[in-house]
Amino acid sequence: MNQRLLIVDDDPEIRGLLAEFLTGHGFEVDTAADGITMDKALAGSHFDLVILDIMLPGEDGLSLCRRLRAESALPIILLTAISEETDRIIGLEMGADDYLTKPFGPRELLARIRAVLRRSGNQVPVHDTAQGQVMSFAGWRLEPAKRELTHPNGALVSLTGGEFDLLLALTRNPGQVLSRDKLLDLTKGRTAAPFDRSVDIQLSRLRRKIEADASNPRLIKTVRGGGYLFTAEVIVTAEAS
């Protein structure tokens, strides 16, 4: 079965062009012009990913992103104006998986869609994951195949797709300084654009979830001029059957 996408954009020409292009590359595509029609589409069908423009009539894309993320883990790619860095930052903070600035080429969007869908499924683009592998650190338990993180107290911790992949990249490379470019390559399969802060934003959110004190992190250290360093010892085991 082909994967199904929902394009939410108030420009009918953009909706039509993207729908035609993505259908030609094997996706089923529905479109919506605003939040109301988006809600109707989501209520009536299953979708694998939403492409969401920030500038929409009525409820804007940032509000819709926040609402979608509160309700589900449905992958979201935001479309933003090239000059609105603040919107991109807020969108990532609200849990968007990636963003693309207008104007963009449809093949770039296609590459982003495929990368996000890989990350949202059981395939992890940071090295191959052995089935049933468990990674333990500082009392935490990370299960890549299940895409689950368990707190030392036994509670499951909710992570967005981007946060999960960032933590997985770090735990697979403990004791190594990973630059922003390297983390983007490991987690999103792309290099950083100028002033791309997506890694920093997602890492800040991740720290708030796994650090005892996010303002004084112990597990994920910032290396000035270098990137980030995962300091905890990571023990890799096979899950008991």
C-alpha cells in the first residue's frame, strides 16, 4: 500500500503542483486549504505524514502543528517563509519533524518526506539496528526497534521523531564529539543550511526530558566550537525474549 500524505496549503496552485509531483513518485496525496478541511481529512482517513504551511487563513500552521503534536505522533513537515526564522524555531519547538523554506524545489521536499518517513518507521537511519537491541545509560532504557525511551522510574517518555533519532545518534556514539552537521547527517540525511538551528532546538527539548537539570546538563555536553558530546556509558544488550 502506498504511503498517504496530506498537503495543507491555502495556495491552490502549490497544492495542485505538489500533489501531482508526489503522486507521480508513488504516494497517495490529499490536500486541504485550511485547518478546518485538514481536520475533516484526518478524521476520515489515515495519513503517514502532513505537509503543513505556516501561513494559513484562520488557525495558522504553528497552532495546527501544536495541536497535532498534542494528539498524535503523526510526522509533520512545515513550510515556512525564508525570512521567518522565528517561525521555524517555534515550529520545531512544537514538535515538527522538519521544515522547508519557500521557495523550494519539489525534489527537495520529496527527499525530506522520505527521510522523515524512514525515521518515523522502524528503520533508523543512524547505522543498522539489530532487532531487539536495547541501549541502557544512567538508568535509562532506549529500544530502537520499538522507538521507546523508558525513564529510570519505569515510565515511558514521549519523544518526537526528531528527538528520538537525535538521542539514538548520540547513544550510538558515546564519548565522541558530534558536530551539528554530523548530527543532521545522521538524523535527517542532509547537511546544515546557513543558520540552521534545528539540531540545537531539538537537543534543547531532549535535554528537558532526560536531564535532571537541563540548565546544567550532565548527559549531553556542549563542546564549544565543536558540537555535542554524550558522556554516559552506554551498555548495548539484546532484549530478553
